[in-house]
Amino acid sequence: MKKFLLSIIPVILIIVNGAAQNNLPHRMTADEQLKMPDYLQSRFNSSAVVPPSSPVRTMAEWEELQGLLIGWKQFSSMLTEIVREAKKECMVYIVTNNRISVYNTLNNAGIDTLTNITFVDIPFNSVWSRDYGPWSAYTNDVDSLLTIDWIYNRPRPDDDQVPVTIAGLINTPLYQTTSSPYDLIHTGGNFMCDGFGTGFSSNLIVNENPNHTIAEIDTIMKKFMGIDRYIKMPVLPYDAIHHIDMHMKLLNEETLLMGQYPQGVADGPQIEANLLYVTSNFNSVFGTPYKIIRIPMPADNGAYPNTTGDYLTYTNSSFINNTVIVPTYNIPQDTTALRIYREALPGYTIVGINSNASIGSLGALHCITKDIGTNDPLLISHQQLSDTYDSVNAYTVTAFIKHRSGIQNATIYYRTDTLMPYTSAPMFPVSGQNNYFSGLIPAQPAGSHVYYYIQAEANSGKQQVRPMPAPAAYFLFNVLGTTGMNEVASSVTAEPAFPNPASAITCIPLHVSQTQHIAITLSDITGKQVKNIFEGTIYQGQQFKFFDASELAKGAYILIIRSDSDVLTQKIMVR
């Protein structure tokens, strides 16, 4: 099935480079705070700006890209590794006013600069391209590619012009929020969306636009970016820049990857409150509760941001089509974080890149990369099938599939053994539901693990798969069997906690087949409870819980997982 991926347009990686002096931090400097009023005045366009004339859809990060924008101002070791990985999937455009320096850096790192790399000159101020870079949106979901540009929330005028240059380079119409009533100050690290009209930000968006009501902000985001449900959360007290990408990430339309601190530490309480607010008030675009995957927020040499530690985070990652680059810090928790990504995104190439150079400046990989969407998207959206007890009836697979030329055909590929080839099953248009297709996977016996993906071909010949790295990547559901007591007990399964022996943050991987109440505790060998790790509602799907083994005395412990119908135990050694 590799041929299905060959039709994906090569990604263009655009790298902006500048002189090494005057490297600006992520946060605003004291001098910049003084300049900000004059800068904003200069950015307001005296001529009227208008939003796109037809409804638009802002792409999600896991969709097909034609480019990735990077500002090569500092952190050259990190940028070099980003190029190394991205070049495997893309054409690399390095926009620089010092191409010899970049050329030498890449050559010295063993990166071939003669193929898949082009140098282009452009001025800019800082490395934080996520914040000032362009946003990709489409008319009619998948038609014309547009470039959207906000007013950057830093007085860095060259940065703020980069989207203008990029729009010209990739030949797209440019829409800017620079004139009343559509003037909007915003920053890319504080925005993410699901590709279907739901956006997330912290209340920084409200605080930085005091001349607008929340309703007015929502209207601007609706008209320019197609965001019709804009979820805003309180800022975190110890995150100096208040960007949500420092503690959360959307992995797909219904899955939130959320950072997790030890109980009561740093921004942990506010993150938990924000997560409770989101899950209590909003469902995914599919109308079902968001799936939540937790990932540790590690300490910096034993210190967290509420003391003297830097804001280490693993959520500040970036999709580059079939690859996800994840920040690492040369600490034991890196292994746990990479494993969580690999389990959450099976089949993707998960690459850790050391981000110690940038994290002290309040950013990691997501902060210094900006995606640019393909100009020919074939959009596939599908809610992964849930585990089932049904081993008699076929399983209906439904997907939203759309291309501007129309869809020629769509196919499900499935198997129950990863060592065996996939079997195909056709999908057909759903009557009365435009752009929806469905097909059937035959019933499978109890105990089966069903791996599957969706492939579509447009009338133009364009092909696409979902998940994008398929057939290496896949959706998965399990056939559990009857609903007798023995089967109900299997509604929660726990893989071995890791690392074990444990000495620091320890991960407990769970698979939950139905939403229920769970309590997780740790007892010593006498049966005395020594730690309450988690108690509350846990949602269907893959979940991860954590505890800090450094708080415990050395020795043997029993991990106890109590669900509505069963009690699971594991032995944990703390060293």
C-alpha cells in the first residue's frame, strides 16, 4: 500500500535565517514593552480589510502539509535536527540572509544540502515562527488554500511580515486581521484547532484584545478561520507566556494530550481545573467525550516552574506528515514520553530532538516550527471504532471524505494479525449525507484485535490515507466477546507500569473499553495504603496515569487498580 503515499505532495520546509545577534526570547523584553503601543499603531491597516467571501476551514496539524516554516536565528543544533528529519519527507526551503553559515552547519552535520534544499533570503527578528507564522485555511473545506495572518503580539515588525512573504512564495491569497472591526492580536502558540471549527486558546487572547468583547473575538475567528466554537481557558500562573502548546496538544479530532504534574505542583492544579472545564462542557466534533491521554511534565534538575525550574514539556511537539518530532531533555522521563507518543500514534515516526537549548527561553519544537498546508487536500476524517462485545454483526466504518474534484472511490483495509496482509472492503456514499462514506468490516471472533485504515482516491487521481502513515499506521479496536462477568472484568486492562524498578515519574498504561469510575492506589507489602494515585471517572480508550516514585522509600509495593467490576494488581519495585 506504499503507493498510496506516493501521491502526497512533497512537503516544503521553509526555514528563515538571520544574523545571530539580538536573539530575542519568547517573552517580551522590557524594551519591547515600551515599544508595543507604537508598534500596534503601525500595524493597524489604514485601509479596510475584509474576511474571505466564503466560509473557510482552518486545517489541523495532522493534515497533509506542503511546508514547514522555521526561523533560523538561534538554537542551530535543534534546527539542524529538524532539517535532518523533515528532509526525509520534504523539499527544504531555507530562507536566509546568511546562507553560507547555514550551508556549512548542515554539511558539517552530515546533511546533504544539494538535494531537497533551496536557499531564499528574507529578514526577520526571532526564532519563534509558530507565533508569527502564517495559518492555512481552505474555502469549501478543501478548495482554494488561503493564508491568514494576525497581528503578532510582539513588537517585531520583520517577524510580522514573514506571512506576507510566504503567501507570495506559495501563491495564495492573504487575509490579515489588521483593520477595525477585524483587528486581532494573537499568537500561534496559543491556538490549536481540530480542523472542523473547534479552536482552543488560553484567555491570553482576551487579555491582549481589550478593545474587543469575547463575542467580537469569536466573530473574527469565525469569519477569517472558520472557528465556530472557540474554547478559552484560564491562563496558567507559572507559564510566563500563557501559550497552551506548553501543556496540551490535539492528537486528532477527539484526543487531547495533556501534561500532568505531580499532585499540587506548579501549574498542575490549574491544568486539572482547565481539563475538567473542557471535558465537562464540550464534546468532540463527533459528539462524544474527548479522549484524554496524560504525559508527564518533568522536573528540571528536581525543580519545577513554581520554584527555579525551566518549563520542561513534552506536549510542544510538531506533526510533519508521517513524522512527529518530540522535545527531549536527556532525562529518564524522555523514554516514557516517547513511548506514550508511539502508543498514541502507532505507525508514525516518532523522533525525539534534544530541546535543552531552547527550553530556558520558554519554548521547544512546536514553538519554532509552523506548518503550511497542501494546496490540494484530500480530507479524510474518521472516528476510530470503539471496542465491542459483538462478534456476530459486521462493523460499520464511516468517514467524511472530500476533495474538490469529488471522490472516485474509498476503501477500508483491515486485518487481525500484523504479520498478515490487509484485506480490502469497499466504501460507498451514505445516502442523504454529503461527503460521507461507509463500509463494513466482517464480524470477527471474540479476542480479535482489528487493525484498519481508510484509503480514498479523488476524481483527479489524488490519493490519501488516514492515518497518514498507513499502512504502517492504523486504527484499532478489540472484539471483547460476551457480556458475562468474566468479560465485564476485562473492561479495564493494565499493561506493566514502567519504568519498573522505579525511581522517578512512573507511567501506568491503561486500556478502558467503557467510561467508568476507577481508583488507583499503591500499598506496601503489608497491605497498608501509602499513596492514592488517582480516583475518578476515566474515559474509554488508551489512558496513562502517573505517580512519582522518588517520594517513596526503597522497597516492594503493590499497585492496585479498582474498576467497577474488577481489581488488578502489579508489583512495583522502588529503588
